[in-house]
Amino acid sequence: MGSIKIAPSVLSADMANLKGELDKIAGADYVHFDVMDGHFTGNLTFGVDILKAVKRSTDVPVDAHLMVSNPDETVDWYADAGADMITVHYEASTHLHRTLTHLQQRGVKAGVVLNPATPVCVLESIIDVVDMVLLMSVNPGFGGQSFIPGTIAKLQELKAMCERHGVSPLIEVDGGISSKNIAEVVKAGANVLVAGSAVFKSEDPAAEVALLQKLGNE
Ligand code: DX5
Ligand code: ZN
């Protein structure tokens, strides 16, 4: 297994067949679990009960991406439900340092997410603390959107910031990732790639995960 990780997003899975869909991605590195609250995003997805169902159905670690307006108050719900890694949006967290260190004290990996319009420089005072930075390469809300090209420059800036600080958090990119652009995104500094529609809308999700892992690690 290479150092580039693939995280299929169950947002694009057939929720009527959750266990079957998770079986197809048993070879993935993470399950990406998109929580949307209908407030931070103009879409509503799933919460803790479905997260528990995911945890019962797979051994693949769960990466919970909280697109919610009140992460500081609700992160424990997802930690209690078994999330292995939790990311919260910079734009929604008033007490980001407290929330992230709280998760880490609980033994959960903790990360911060930036929307496409949020500059990387806001991470300067938190980069030494985080286990992961997630750069959104689409505006959060829906699967199947196109990759925003400006993400590449943000990745390069983030990589330079990490080098300056002597830290190496996981760097995840979410939105519009496919076999067509994964190499470019990895080259710019990403090492965890979310893929929703590219995996679950393909004819053979297991083969697609393997292909993305191969292309990412070339
Ligand atoms: C978008 C979600 C993504 C989404 C990605 O708000 O955070 O995780 O599932 O889907 P694709 O890979 O189809 O762009
Ligand atoms: Zn996501």
C-alpha cells in the first residue's frame, strides 16, 4: 500500500444498499462520511445513526467531514459514534483550537477544512496542531461537481507552510477528483483523495478504488 490514500465518499453510494456499497470499497483507505446539516450547506445528508451503521458494516477507518454550522457543540456525537477522524470547517468553528485538541485528547484524529474561498494563510496558527488539512476543491453541498483549478495553487501554498513549520499533517482534497486529475493533485501536495461519484457511479467501484490508488502512487 502506497502513501497516497483514497477515501470514497458514501454521499454518492446507494443508501438503500449501504452494506453492499461498503463491501465494494473494502480495499479503500478511508470511508469519507459527509455530514450536511441543511444550514451550513444547502443540502441535508446523514448523521450519527448512519455513521454507526457504517461502523458496523466495514473495518475501513471513517473520515467524517462535518459540514455543519455548530461543529464545536456536536463533534462529540461523531466521536461517540466511532469516527476515526473528524474534520470541521474553519468557517464554522468559533473555537477551532479547543475543538481540535479536544478530539485529539479523546483519541480521534482531528482536522480543519477550508472552503474554496478561504485562503490557506488562516491556518498559520493552527497548522502545528492539526492531524489533517482538508482543502475543498468544490463548494460543499453536492457530489458530482467540477474540480476548481485554483485548488492546485492552494495546495502548493499549504505544502510550503507545512515545510516552514516542520510539520506533515495529512493533506486531503475533496471534490471533483477522478482518474483524470488525481496525478496533478498529488503532485501539488495532496496525500488523501476523496472520490464520490468517480467511485460509486462507476461500473466497478472496487476496480476504480484500485485504479485511483495506483495512479496516485505512481
Ligand atoms: C461535497 C462533499 C464531497 C463529495 C465529493 O460537499 O464534501 O465529499 O462527496 O463528491 P465528488 O467526488 O463526486 O465530487
Ligand atoms: Zn466531503
